[in-house]
Amino acid sequence: MTAALYLVCALRRSAAAAVPLSGFEVSLRVAAAVISSSNIFISDAYHNGDRKPGCYTKEHELFWMRCDYFGISAILAYNQLLWTANIGWHCRTRLAAIFSSICLAVVGAAAPRLSGNRDGSTKLVKYITGLQFMPSLTYLVLTMSGAMTRIAAIYVLYATGLVLYLAKTPQSEVFGFHEYFHGFVVLGHLASMGLDLLDIASPVARVAAGTWVHRTPPMALDSLPLVLAPWCLLFVLLPNKGRFLAKLKGKETP
């Protein structure tokens, strides 16, 4: 329902905007709506399959696990493409978007071969999605300046969920780090949709259809404090940071 409302609002705002969306840009919004909605459905099927009597099997879990990894990669790719389009396909950000799309294709090819959370193919897929998030999406956010730094909110929401997942905190059988992770992912989806609607109505950097900006934007670093914040939180939450600090000082703790 939320995704459908997003699409309707995007089309209506585009029709009244000074810089209307091109056909490709509309397709990016359709992809955003479909992928974000599918991700929630897939995640529920994968993580809550055992709560549905009569339909849970190992094959069921494996199928939805494969879909889950592909869905995560697709989320990162569509955000990269969507917001690169919103700043006019700047040269290096365009290359980063192509890189993220290639990563998605590799994950899509590898997903049917996944056999469990600890096999080599699964580790490879995790590394690939990590590359989509850290170098690729991080670079895009760091090139934003002025009003466009607001998209750092999307990054912070996704990253905070990931940080809690990596730190395995808080621990709770009711609502723990895994639930927080998925909650922040949903908030990231909503933030991306809401901020995109703002940009459609009043484009900050998006240019007319068919126009590409070939000048690479400088690393403005306006978003650097927001980008660093979740990773500083990860360091604070890490249980073994004392040993890590001791290694930096050249003194190994017993």
C-alpha cells in the first residue's frame, strides 16, 4: 500500500514539476516500490516460516534465504541508481552506480547456488553486498552537498541497523538486534521514498531527461559526520574493543 501510494505521488508530482521524470526515472521509482515491498515479504517468509505450520521445510528456508540475499543487493542497487539519477549522473557516481548494478547481477547469478549461511558462495555474496554499501553507496553520499546532504539520512538508517546486527546488540528474545536491523531497513525505505518525493517536486540537482553532467562532483564531505556516526557506534558497541585498542598501542591484553 505504501509503495503504491509512493508511485502515485511520484507521478503526480512529476507531472507538475519543472523537471519532469523521464521514462527511465519513472522505471527507477517502480523498481524502488517493487523491491522495497518484496523485501519485506521475502524477509517475513524467510525469518518467520517456522511460525506457519505445515509449510516450513529446509527447502523452504533455503529458497527464501536465496531471495533474501538477492533482495538486499537489489535495495542497495536501486538506491544507488535512484540517487545518482537525482544528481544528474555525475561521472564517478555514474561509475559507482554501474558497479553496484554489476554486483547485483553477480549476486543474482550466485544466489541459486547458495546452500547455507556458512558456505563459500554465501560468504562471497556477503562480501559483494558489503562492497555495494561501503565503497559505492558511501562515496555517493559523501559527494552530496547543500540540500542534497539530506539523503545521508537514508544511509544512516540502513547503517545503524547494520551496526546493531554486527554488534549483536541488544540481545532479546522479544525484540533484539535482528528485529532492530529489519526495523531500520524499513525506515530506510520510507526515508528514501519521502526524500525522493521532495526532490521530484523541487529538484536540487536533477537535470532534464537525456542530460548527463560529466563534471565529477568534489568530495564535499558535508555528510561525513553523519556517515561516520553509525561506525563510531559500532566501535562503542564492540565487545572486544579493549583488545583492539591494546593492539593499536602495541600491548596485547591477556
